[in-house]
Amino acid sequence: MKYISTRGNYEKVNSAKAITLGMVPNGGLFIPESIPKLNTEEMDKMINTSYQEITANIFNKFLTDFTNDEIEEVIKKAYNNVNFDDEDLTPIKKLNDNLYIMELWHGPTAAFKDMALQMLPHLLIKSKEKLNAKEETVILVATSGDTGKAALEGFKNIEGIKIIVFYPEEGVSEVQKLQMNTTNGNNTYVVALKGNFDDCQTGVKNIFSDNEFKAKLDAENIKLSSANSINWGRLLPQIVYYFKAYFDLVKKGEIKKGEKINFSVPTGNFGNILAGYYAKRMGLPVNKFICASNENKILTDFFETGIYDTKREFHKTMSPSMDILISSNLERFLFEMTDKNSEKLNGWYDKLQKTGKFQIDEESLKKMKEIIIAGFCDEKETLKTINETYNKYNYVLDTHTSVAVKVANDLKLGKIIVNSTASPYKFSTNVLKGLGEKMQDEMKAVERISEISKTEIHRAVEGIDKKEIIHKRKTTQNEMKKVVLEILGK
Ligand SMILES: *Cc1c(COP(=O)(O)O)cnc(C)c1O
């Protein structure tokens, strides 16, 4: 299996190279040249196997330059009962005959990003090993919250890699800040930045595009890399849970073999839902994917009109991990919708860069709509849905999952599995508000949710205010490069 660039501007590479490079050096994203299929017989055999075995089957199809042993090894290291607190990894809870919740937050940081970020570091090390790449890798992350902690947990204590996370000092929640600043490990660095998330992101982008800086690090045999969802090694692990969900429902007799199901996905960067699309292409019986947005409903508008328009007001919502105006993985989906037409894609993305918007052709739009239904949910409805779901089913949703449940409830599609992307304990004050109570203090709200719902506090949050603060570095956007050099001892 080879990987090609969405922009048609790079040679074909194997998976080890695609994962090591992260994104295409000249701009663009790696995607598999063709999508491998799982036939009915292969799928039938997987119904009664473990999450790890399903993962191995899927990885084998995409990572053809890896041996079986190498694949076994990365799976053992990532998906074990130390990192995940549920044997199924992504257990499914039935709310009613047509509504199921797939909990993607049983990893170490209580967010779905663990599904990918527990795996990516091991894929990256293995890939480097295979390419005989001996350099030290420094992962730079700009985070608005969830990615930072998930990346820190994934990469901590991994040999040959250092990770530096920048977060906006005033832009993340108290729990998120505590989660990051209490991370142990011999290779983790967390830096608070004066400014907002955009300042963080711009600062990191500036470092990546500074050739002089790069040359300086090259001379020390250091390479910069990123952990965001444009890396194929982050997308691939996410294909697995879509299959797992289907097999679980078959096993429990909720659906018949081959019966089509729907998935509702709280969407930001379009990585989660894109992995689902690849699962469908591999043969998973899916009717529709529901692309659920919060008040930043650029994708809802896009799927309706074919116009992607970033020139709009940005809303800070209670589902912050979906507060995104440029969904980077959409590029991969559009590439597929145009039958891999790089020329078209280059045209659209040039327009986006120059004018802040682009419009796709009718044919691609029609094709898109056959696969995805998009919808959105405002702040009021987010709280209302948390409330109603709790009263009706005794189940507490987090704010992101609530958005996807609301959009799913508005459609009559038959059986829908909602991807639950965060534990309610991670966004406690707003979840509690949804349950009908007000509390400013996040940790007190955590305890109160536990009291009300009689569920255990997620281990990622439990007692976090009593842990030692390890990281205290602060900086400004102008000083970021200096901080990186300081950390690296250069
Ligand atoms: C990252 C994240 C999302 C968005 O996922 P994408 O793959 O970027 O679409 C949704 N919910 C939570 C809680 C997240 O952390």
C-alpha cells in the first residue's frame, strides 16, 4: 500500500514514510492510494474477536510495510488494560432501540483523542526504526485543551522523542490546565502562552516554517514534528472503533449481519468522521454519517450549499474542541469526492487562502450528500439535550456528545450510534448546568456530577487538584523559539 499527496505534489511513499513525515512537505495530506476492502467472510470472523484483533486486521491492510510482529507490538503497547479502563476499549451504551452511545473516552485523558494518540507514538517510533532514521524528534503542539494532554500522555517517556505543548494561558479550562501541568515523564514540556489559541497556533506554525531555525536544529540532528490529526498515523487507529461498534451490535442481537447503521459524530477538524468514511469504503454497512457542529456551523452550511466560507463570526462555545473554522481533514474527503482530482483541489484551496472561501461543483456536492448529513446545535439546545437525556435515560452526556445527540434526534434515520468524544467529567461546569445546577468551581462540579449521576469520577480528573504542578513555564509568542531552544538545551 502506497500513500499519495492530495495536492499531487509528492512521490508515492510507504506508510512508515507517510507517518514519519506527518504532512506532505510541499503542502497537502497523505492518503492511501486505494482503500482496501474487508469481505463478508473476513468481517464475519471478526465479530467475536477483541478490539486488539480488529485493530490488527485493519492495520494489516494499510500498513503493508509493517510485519505482523511489528503490528502486534504497537497494539500491545497502545491498547492495553493500563491505558484503557474498559476491556472493550470503546463500550456501547444503549439508550433506546434507535439510539446508542459509543464511549470513546476510556483512555488516560478522558477524551476521544486518546484512541489515536495512544497509538501514534508507537507507530512513529516503529516507522523511524524501519526507515533507519536516527534523529531526535521534537513534537510541537499548540492546543486549545484536549489535544495537549492526550499528546503528552501518548508521547511521555518515549525514547528518542521530546514533546513541547503550548497552550493559551487564559484559553483552557481549569481542569485542562491542571491535566497538562501535572504531567510527569522525562520528555514532557508544557508552556503557558500569553495570548489566545490563535497566537499559540501561529507561533507554532512560524517555528515550523522558519528554515533558519530548522537548519539550526538539523545541525544538532533534531527534527520537528507535529501530533495533530493531519498525520495518517492518527487517522488510521480511528477506523477501528467504527467496525467494533458494528460487531458489538451484531453480537448483542441489536442488528442483523449486514444491516446498515448510522453514526452521529461531533465534528471539529473532520478527523473522526473521516475515519468512519474510510470504514464504510472498506465495507462497513453504513447508511449515513451525521456531521454535527455547534454554533460554528461552517460545515453544516458547506454540506447544504457547497460553499465553504470562513469569513464569519467565530463563537466560543461550551463544546470548545469543536470551535474550528478550518477543518483540515475535509481536504482528504474532498479529494475522494472528486475522484482524486488534485487540480480541482489545488484550485479550491488556493481560493480559500486568497479569499477565505471556495465553492465546489454540483457533482461533488451531490456525492457528498449521499454519504453525509450535516446539522448543528446551539448552546441552549446543548444544555437542554444534556437535561432531557439524563431525565429520560439516566445517562450524562458531555457538551460535545450532546451536540451530536441533538442533531441525531432531529433526524429519523433508524439506528444511530453517537460517537461520545469526551467524559462529562471533563467539562463539568457546563454539564452540571445542563443537569440544572450552577457551580463555578470545576472540581466541585465534578464531585456534584458524581453525586447526582452515581457514576465514578473519571481517573483523568479525580484528585487532579491535589497533584503536584510540574510545569510552570510561561512565554509570549515572540519568545517561543527561544523557549524551544532552552528546553532542548541548545
Ligand atoms: C477533538 C475533539 C472533537 C473533534 O474531533 P475531530 O476529529 O477534530 O472532528 C470533538 N469532541 C472532542 C471532545 C474532541 O476532543
